[in-house]
Amino acid sequence: MTMIDHSYGVIPIRYLGEKPQVLLIKNKGGHWSFPKGHPEGNESGTETARRELREETGVIDCDIQETPVFVSKLQIEKNGKTIDREITFYLGKVAGNNVEIDPNEVHEFSWLLFDDAFEQITYPQTKQILSDVIEYLKQHK
């Protein structure tokens, strides 16, 4: 039996001049990605993404867009069960520079230009999400 595991996250972007930067976090497993997590109670996807961003990075001044969404799907094996993991990411425009990571969840963070972020990201699915975001932003300036 396959279980479906839903997570929601935000791709935090800020602009310094013309060049956008994206916020990446390094989790306990040593992987670089975007802030994300599982919903609590009856949270919507955007509510989950906003809470996770706040909990993991301390960022509260972020305009999270409902659309477009960027979805990463993968299968993992856990305790002999196949789990279909689906992570929905929203774009978030960050106004400030204040980042205070939660050391219980996040080891490091970095604001990076897209090319540098692409090199830093651990998983191919997350690199694809960033590629999709870059393409979207080129088309919707």
C-alpha cells in the first residue's frame, strides 16, 4: 500500500538591485533546500508554508503568492513502505534581511544568487523546482 505524504514550503526570494537572491537552508541531514514542512491541524498549504518559513528562519515579512505553485514528487522507502512524497512550493517575496534560524531544525542558511543556489541545492528535484522558478520569473517580470 502506498501512502501519500504532503508537505508545503516557500521559495523565499529577495531583490538586491536587479538580481534576485533565494534563501536556502541546510537541514539536519546536511541537505540544502527551501523551508518546508507538514501541515498542522487544518492548515492550508500557504498557511503551512508561512509557518514553516517563520519557524525555520524567523522570516515573517514575506508576501507568499497562491499561484503559481511548484510541485516536487518523489517516492521514498521507509520502514518497508513506499511513500509518495509531494511537496508544493509557493513563491515568497521577502522584504527584510532578518534571518534567525532555529538550530533544532536548521544548521545553516544562505542568501544566494540563482546560479550559486543551483550549485548548492542537494536534490535533483529541488534543482528542477529552482529551474522552473527562474523560467517563470523570466516570463513574468
